[in-house]
Amino acid sequence: MALQVSNGGPGGKSVGAATIGIVVTLLVFVAVFIGFLIAPLLVLLLAFLGWSAARARGERGSGPGSTAHTDDEAAAHGFGTGTR
């Protein structure tokens, strides 16, 4: 039984093509990895901005002429006040 080793097929990639392939693969990996790291932060930022806008809109609606709480309600505000 003989073992035959030869370059009988078409040649592989050149060094330049292999280098470009590695660089492109690394760039795609970094882009996806950074995207998955930044996406949750962007969602949290958008949620915070929406919350602060809704809060500001609610505070703007109650002007000096409107009484939001009566004295009894204002006194019963905070932890341990019970239910009404």
C-alpha cells in the first residue's frame, strides 16, 4: 500500500485573500458583538427618556390653580400609611 501526497487539486487561497478573509470576519464579529452590547443600553436610554417625558408632562398638567391633594391625603402619604 503506497501513500501518495501531491498537490493534485486547485491551489488554496493566496496569503492576501486569506488575510482579507480574516480581517472581514473579525470586523463582522466586532460589529455584531458591539451591537449586542449597545442595543440594551439604547433600549434603556429610550425607556428612561420616555419615562422622564411622561413624568414632566404629568407635572406640567398640575398648575398652581389645581389642588392635587387635600390636606388629609397629603398627610397620609408615604410608607406605612395603610390603605384607604
